[in-house]
Amino acid sequence: MIKIFIFWFIGAFHFVLGQNPGNTKEWKTYKNSDYELQYLNLWEVELDKPFEDFVAYLRPSGPGLPMRESIVMTTIPITDQPIHNLDSFQRIKEEEIKNQIFRCEIIESRIIKKSGVSTHIIVYKGEKDGMRLKWKEWTWLKDKKLYQLIYTAQESTFDTFIRSAEVLQSSVKFK
């Protein structure tokens, strides 16, 4: 029994260390023609999926896991959409969430300006696909394109990985 506990403890300790966003030697860089960002090299990354530039899964898949926490970066051209600034995007996004997420609650929705760059931040939770999920999204509007970074997790595990998502978000640099 003690051997099982020690094995479990060492595995859990290694998992937590692997998610430590302060360990900069564990980070890699993703670049495309519009931006770059940094991510932990232990994450499972998929690049250039349709409609998604970058997808990172923060936890390995395994039996009995209903989903894996993820961070997704997308670029959306807005030339044919009624979005003129982040204020109009904020109104549209909040309405979209209310219509698509069952039992949704918008916890935070605000626009901040830091170092001359405006960012819409929204945090919400609700039921989707039979699970209680929680999201945090960062959105930037630049050159008639929306750039969205979306962190998705089960509500019960959201806080476990939010720091890694926030460190990744702070690494985004536009060209």
C-alpha cells in the first residue's frame, strides 16, 4: 500500500511541476505571420487545424476523463461581420454565450487597455455536452481580424490550469 501511495505521489508531483508556468526552460514558441506565443513543451499541441491556428491540450488523455483542458488560438477575418470595435464584439459575444450555453453565467466581461493594446476579457461557465464547463477568453481586434485565445476546462479543474493559460496569454505578441 505504501508503494502505491509513493508511486501516486511522485506521479502527481511530476504532473504539477510539469504545469509550472514559472519554469521558462520548459516553454516553446509558436509563430505565424500575425503573432507569436509561448507554450509549455509538455502540452500536446496541434497546429493549423481548420479555423484554429493553435490548440494545446493541458492534460494528457486517459481512461475515464470526460475531456481535456485546452487553449485554442483562432484568427477570424471580420470584413463581413457587424463588428466595428471591441465594444460591439463584447455585446455580440455575451448574446452568443447566452444563446449557446445552457445555464450560463457570465462572471466577468470587460475591455482593458494595456501598453496601447485593447483586450476583451470574458469569463463564463455553464453546461455544454452534459458537462459543467468554464471558459476564459481574451480577444484582440487588429487589422480587421479578431484574435481569440480561449481556455476551456471542466468547472472543477478550471483553477488547476488557469495560471498556465494566463502566462500563455501574456506571451502573445502581435507583429
